[in-house]
Amino acid sequence: MASTDIQIDKDIEELLSTIQDKAPTYNLIVFNDDHHTMGQVVRQLIKAVKCTAEKAMQIMKEAHTTGQAIALSGTKEECENAQRVLEEIKLRTRVDSI
């Protein structure tokens, strides 16, 4: 095997490792909330997961109708950071590994 082939193999392995490290491995779950208005929940979702108002409405509606919704899929750190923002207003959340 030529040295360029070995280097290409190493580069591919490094790229795959980087992709795997950044692949979503956790979900941030938000639960239905009877203590806040829908608007308050939507605003906090926008702030926490940095999504559009439309996406935040979808998440809120799913949690409202089914009891829970995935607010974010990402790394553990990303999900925990967003979880802290949601919990600022005492929304009930959970971070699960996928």
C-alpha cells in the first residue's frame, strides 16, 4: 500500500470520527405544561433551541396533545444547555440518549 493510500485512509478515519462526534446522540424532551401560556412556552423554546416560531409552535402543540415532544436532537452538551434555558421558567424536561 502506497503512503498516499495510507494517508487517505487516515484522513477518512479522522473525518468519520469527527462526523460521529457531532452526530445527534441525545434528545431533549419537553413535557406538556399546564402552568404557562402557550405563548410563554413557544418563546422559551425559541430562546432555548434557537428555532423558528413555527417550529416552536409544532413542538409545543405536540407536547400539548401527546404529553411530550422532542425539542432538540444533538450532543449531550447542546441538549443540556437548551434544557437549562427551558428550566429557567420551570418547564419540565428530560435529556435521553438515542
